[in-house]
Amino acid sequence: MCGILAVLGCSDDSQAKRVRVLELSRRLRHRGPDWSGLHQYGDSYLAHQRLAIIDPESGDQPLYNEDKSIIVTVNGEIYNHEELKKGLAGHSFWTGSDCEVIAHLYEEHGEEFIDMLDGVFSFVLLDTRDNSFIAARDAIGITPLYIGWGLDGSVWVSSEMKGLNDDCEHFEVFPPGHLYSSKQGGYRRWYNPPWYAEVVPSVPYDPLVLREAFEKAVIKRLMADVPFGVLLSGGLDSSLVASIAARHFAGTKAAEKFGNELQSFCVGLEGSPDLKAAREVAKYLGTVHHELTFTVQEGIDAIEDVIYHTETYDVTTIRASTPMFLMSRKIKSLGVKMVISGEGSDELFGGYLYFHKAPNKEELHRETCHKVKALYQYDCLRANKSTSAWGVEARVPFLDKEFINVAMSIDPEWKMIKPDLGRIEKWVLRKAFDDEEKPYLPKNILYRQKEQFSDGVGYSWIDGLKAHVANHVTNKMMLNAKNIYPHNTPTTKEAYYYRMIFERFFPQNSARLTVPGGPSIACSTAKAIEWDSQWSGNLDPSGRAALGVHLSAYDLPLPASLSTGNSPSNIINKKTRMDEVKAPELIITS
């Protein structure tokens, strides 16, 4: 992913202002270390930090139409750019970049072209013919974007908050699926799929339709002119992505240039569940596999960098971002610039463990809708910024626009978790890829139980974090937390610790408002409490609070620590491991 920064109508076209814009744009250079560009038109500036994935030789930005009256700076990938070019008869292109079609589509269709784009993107487009501009963000918010306003009437748009936080009177997160138009003076939502209204769908489940839609989503993301690989935790989602990518990798441009073996990457503490499972999947698929092991101390040492780059103080995001941040540095050192990852599946299919407690299909569907809509604040932010910190791009096929439409149109009765029928979480996805003739994955991986990413890398990771912050945040500090941080007051020492670091980097009130609100308890846990009051005693924001629910859902014997009344977090502290509990044989029904 690249980095974009635009300053529009700032009433200052001096050399000093240009130097300042360049200085702010350099704060985004980690996102695009390959080249920098800046176009100035009067008192408007469009800057770009490029990560070259498509057309590395000639695709530098900003990009233009034929007479350079339209200028655009883009962060993203347009997967259907070749098809779109065919519909632009009479237009000539300066580069082979997939993003240049945006300038020409605007010429032809005005602001209404955005829904034609199949891909992920954040962009700013300046039309010098009337000195108007538009800015837009992709449907789900896979690419990050912020917007701010200056006292002089200027509008600022940046891929990351650090590009505008020092120069704007107010700034905020640019909402996903929206367009901002200078002509209209505000936002409008361009992304309006049927599922967005949360009406419960009734399309019967067809495993082949789901399988084909996901295969298409993965295959289109193999588009690259540089070496790439897959993130492989050994869980269902990343393993399916890797399996499909491995089947189709040989026909890609990258394979022709750099060799026909797909590379896979996994991160974890020594002996972690993910490392073990990923190793098995990599061997099955025949990938060139890379394991990164880290220590708890190495993770703790990286926390400040992680918070600076992810621009959040959300506990679960920081826990999961740290291993991904460390892994991305190693990936870049191996010469890989793009990876494909498995984010989004749990939100689409009700894969989190608390979905075991969903009382009916209506409640389940509404919760999946809420989770998908909130992804830009959590998993999308983590996946993009943790990798972009080292100039690596992460692509997420589960959040393909067309695949989302297919997944969210399935009658949610099929997504309900029903152990008596052998239907565990994400059963519809597992069943779709349960191919006896040409298996995608080994059965034990295809039906591997859900593992939270921050626990899958090693159970002592979170325990180590908590022990560390306990030495740096006192009980006295917690008593005054509501006075120090009246907005989103941290309720745990871990949350307080992250907040202190965040406020040091981003002290503005606008900055703290960009992070999701509420106490330090995840939305998922709040919904679980609504569905089952027995959850109310646990405030840990990760899915580890669901251990007892998870085991009981499969009618498994509870560990002794649970039967004696210990809290779920204590169970993990005592190293009760999910992979030490033998699951029953699953009955798969059609």
C-alpha cells in the first residue's frame, strides 16, 4: 500500500508551504519507500509515497489524464483495470498503473464512476478545470484514510493521521464506502449493498457458489509484478487463502519472473500452536515456508513502534498487531512486497467463539453486519498498518466486494452453530472446501477450532504483556484514570499503558476521538453478555474469554481449572491449551 497526502485550497502557494507538505508526506514514506511525487496546482498539493506493485518502472504518482487537467493520488489496487480500460475508447494512458483508470473514468462519468471499481482504494482527485476535488475510500475501509480541516479553510486528506495531525484544527477518520465532494461540501455514501440495511437474507446455501466466489476473490489478488507470498497461521482462513493461491500461483507474472514456488510466512513464540499448524499446511501445499519466532520481550520492546504506526490505543488491536508488525519486517527483508491474508472471514460467517451463544439467525445476521461495518476500526487497520510500517502490502480476499455480497446473502440459519449436526463455527465455509476428490486442506486443518490471533502466536504473549504493564501502571494511577482520560477511560492497566503511549505521539483531542469508544471491553464480549449473562464476569477484550463456551459447545470435558470456578483468563494463565483437548469426530452433513 502507498501513502497519499493532499492539501486542498490552503490559500498559500509559497515555497515554504511546498516544503511543509513535503515534510509531512515524508511521515508516510514507510508506506511507499519506492518513490515520492508531488503535484502543486495553485494552492492545492497532491503528494504520494509509492510502493510499486504494478508497473514498477513507469507507474509513479500522481497520475493524470491526457492533458493533465485531472490529477489523482491513489493508495490501492484496481483489479479490474484492464476491463475498465477497454470501455475507455479514445483515451490514452501515460503508464501501466492499474490506478490511472481513475482519472479517465472521472472524465467519462464524473463522480458516479466509483462503484465501477473492483478493488481497494483511497484517493484524492483534483479537477483543475473548475478547481474542484473529490476524495473517496473503498467499501469496507481496507485502505486507511483521514480527513482534516485547517483554520484557513483548507481540506487535508492523508493515509495516516500523522500526516495531518499537527496542521489541522480538526481531523477525523474518513468513513469507508463514502465520497467527499468539494462541490457538495460534504460526504455521501457510494457503497449501498443489499446487506447494509441488515435485512435478514433468505438465499439457500450453495457450497459450490461460495467456493467459486472465494476462489475468484483470491485469484484476482495474485495480480503483481513483484515477489509476493501468503500469511499462514495454520488456521482455516489463512490456510484456505494459501491453498487457492498455491493452485494458481504458477500462472502469475511473479511466478514467471521469480520462480514457481509460493512463499508462506508465519509468526509465533517458540512452540506456539500457529507455528505447528502452519508448518503442516505449508508441507501439504508445498510452499517455501518461513517461520519467525519472537520472544515476549521482543514484542514488548516493539509496542511503542506498533502504537505509532497503527495509530490506536485499542487493546485487542495492539495485541495482535505486534506479532504482525515483527513478521512484516522479516518479510520485507526477504524481498517480498505483497502478502495475501485471511482477515474478514470471522465477521462474515460468525466465526468468533461467542457466536455459539447467538439465540437465533436474526440476531446472528445483525451481529455479522455490525462486525463487517466495524472492520475498518480493527482488523483492517491492523492488517494494513502493521504491514505498511515496513513497506509491505496486505491483500484480503475475504473482503472482496463481490464475495461479501455472496456471503452476506446466505440465509443465516446455515451459519448458526449446531454441534448436534456437526456444524461448528464457519461450517458453511469449511463445507464449501471439503472436496474429497481434490482436497484443499487436510481435514484436521479444515476443521481446526477457532484460535484468536494474539493467542495463536503463543499463549504467554498476552500474559507477558499483562505482567509487563503491571510493573508500569500502579493502582493509584488507575484510581485517577477517569480524570486523566475522561474520554474512553481505560479500565485495565494494559489499556492505560497503551493510552499513555498513544497520547505521547498523538496528544490532540481529534486523535483520541478516532479510536472506537466505550470501556476496555470488546464489542464481541458486550454482545456475548447480552446473549448470555454468565459472560459478565470477564472483562478481557479478547476471545480467550470464550474458552468455556467453546469447549462446552463441542460437549468436551472442561479443564479442572474451569470446573473449580476459575475465570477463563486464569485458565489460559495456567496454560490450558486448546490443542491439548481432543475434539470429537465431526459429523458433516450436506
